[in-house]
Amino acid sequence: MNKKYIAFSFMAVFALAIVSAVVVDYLSNTASVEMDVESPMSVAFSDGSGWTDDLTLPSTTALSTVDFYMNVVNLANNEIISPSLIVSLDNGKDTATCGDVTSIKFTDTWCHGDGTGVCPEQELAGIGLCDDSSGLAVYTIPTEKYKVDQDTTYPIEITFANVEPSTYLIEGQMQIA
């Protein structure tokens, strides 16, 4: 009789294992999605001969003015409201200051919201948009919005102060809150 209980116990455990496997398999049906999520905006620079994220301009001197362009594109399928355009100047010595440039003229070519019409040139130096507490001169430029697929080119004109000779790196990025 003892062997019967052992056999029935073994069969019960085996049956329980099979039922559990079926139930777990039935309850464990899952699906998954994998995707890459990229930046919603692109920023590029140009000297007039094509867009790049790594532009090298010709050498200049202190007290000289340099012209180039920045392009910003909304890649998202939604409007982006109130992003900030961050432009930083680095002299490679961690000693850049807001006084390293006497003028940064920036033309917002989308000022009318439709990319048409004549937009005013804005002077960014000396109006409180710059922070140099990190050893970089960082200009935070508030913007209104970027419509879906909006592609905006900003002419930029920078005049350097009487700075010590150095190689400057100018970077631009969109900061979305």
C-alpha cells in the first residue's frame, strides 16, 4: 500500500508540473517593441558651402568680425515649444569670458512664424544672456517654438574683443525643457 501512495504521489506531482507548465506558458504570452529614439532637433554650422556639425573657419585676429550660419531643424512630429538655443565659446584654456566677444549679432529668420519677411538683427552680447562661471562663455538664447519640420537658418556675426591668441571652439545645441 505504501508503494501505491508513492506512485500516486509521483503521478500527482508529475501532473501538477505539466499543468503548471501549460498555465505558466498560457499566462506568459508577451510581446515586445524595440526602437531607437533620436534627438528631436538637429543643429549644424556652415560658412556658406554646406552644413556640417564640425565646421572649421579660417583664422582671424582679435578685434575682427567672423560670419557664419547655424541651422536648426525640428525632426519631431510635434511642435517644440520654448526650447533654448545654447551657444558656447571655449578658448581651450577654461578661461573664456563673456567679454571675449564684443558683439554677437544673430538674425532670427523665423521671427514672423512663417519664415517670410525681414527679421531684425539681435545683439546678444552685453544683454545678460551670457554666463561665464564655468570657464566657457555660454549664451542661452530663448526661442518661441519650432513647428513640425521647421528648418531655420540663422546668420551669425561674431566680433572678438582684444583677446589673447587662442583657438576658439564655438558649439551650438538646442536645450528642450
